Amino acid sequence: MSTPRSGLRFWRNTASLRTGRSFDLGKMTLPQLWMAYLTYPSILLYFALIIISAVLTVHFWTGTLQTLIPVPAVIAIYPTAWYLIHRFILHGKWLYRNRWTSSVWKRIHFDHHQDPHLLDVLFGSPLNTVPTMAIITMPVGAAIGGLDGLFSAFTTSLVMTCIYEFFHCIQHLAYKPRWKWVAHIKQLHVLHHFHHEDGNYGITNYLPDRIFGSFYRDARERPRSQHVFNLGYTIDEASRYPWVMKLTGSPPKDRPDGARAAKKNKPEAAI
């Protein structure tokens, strides 16, 4: 049973949805996450697109197989596609080294690694995620089942993204999951953010990591990276390619502010 004080904290956090203040996942409870997730604009947009795409699937229906086969096809292909994007594009250097793509890289990944608990930058911008989902999945669905297969595949990708984003929030939430599988994937993702960024690129599915050799189970398997928070965008890099730093308004950090304070008082608390 919640105390009046805990209830007050809950409604203050809920109010931040209306005032525009960011949620800090490191300070939120699971009920507060549900409130934030189910009312977040990007997630509401995905929900609306799921309904629209499902209606179009039914509208263009030509047969059960044409509609259903794209579902397992997308479930199989989608995690590998996002793995490749995450590893070779979001963790690459070419986006921030180009003036015209630096703002995209900052928004879709650099900000998230600079402050992994900030909900506003944990969700990708729909301007980037929705076209990417469409490009990955619609051709697969169309090749299998025409228009109904196309929209069935797109609907599947939207549902998978909503699931993906919720578990991504859990992995940055100040919460110890009771479900063993969720606790396991959270630990793997924590390693990616706080120990070595060149590994464990998955969120809910680490099969591509195993296939492509980037999977690791614990911190003892590799040394701690110096670039886990800045993704290689160091002060030296920023001096040569300053556009992200100018957009940020400050030099890149080698660890989040909260971790910096924690390390000062307790060295092991940073990981």
C-alpha cells in the first residue's frame, strides 16, 4: 500500500507529462513507467498506426496465407535488420562527421548514450523509425502477399517496436525485474551502456549478437571501454567535427553526470 508521500511523488511525475519535463528512468517506479509509456506521443502514434495498418490489411485481404506468412517473416528478419543499423550506422562515425547528418546521429543515439536514463531520447524519433520500419518490412510483405502482406508486415513491425521500446525502458528503469528472462536481457543491455558499447547491441533478441560475435555475458569477458558514453565522439573528435558539440552546447561527456557524482563517492557505483 502506497504512502501519501509516495502517492504525491507519483502524481508529480505524472504531471510532468503535461508540463513537458523529462522523466528520469533512474528515479521512476514501474507504475510510473506504465503511465509514461502508455501516454507518450511516439507510442500513441505507433498505436494509431497499428490500427490503421491492421484495417488496411483487412481491406486488401486476398487470403489467409498472404496475410499471415509475413508475420513470422518479419519476426525473423526485423531483429537482424535493427542489429545491423545499431552496430554499423548508429555506432559508426560517418553520421557525426557530416554536417548534414550530425543532428540525426545526436538525436537518435548519441544523446541516449550520454544520458541512458532520459526517457525523451530513449524513444527514437518517429520521423526516423517509421520510415525505417516501412523500408525494412513492407517489401518483404509485398513480395509474399501483395498489399495485404505489405500492411500485415508493417503492422507486425509496429507491434514489435512497441514491445521493444517497453523492454528498453525496463532496462534503464530503477527496477529489478522478477521475470528471470527480463532480468537477463536487462543485464546484457546494461553492459552495452555502462561497460563496453561494442557488444550486446540487441534489446530483446541477442541472437544476432551471437551470430556476429558481439555477444558477451559479463564484464569480466572484456575490458571496460573508455568510449561507452561518448561512442568515440571525444574532445579531439569534437574539435575536428564540431557540429554535434555545437548542437549539445557543451563538450561530450565521458560519463553521465549522475555516474560522475556516484564515482566520486563510491567507485564501483558507476557500472
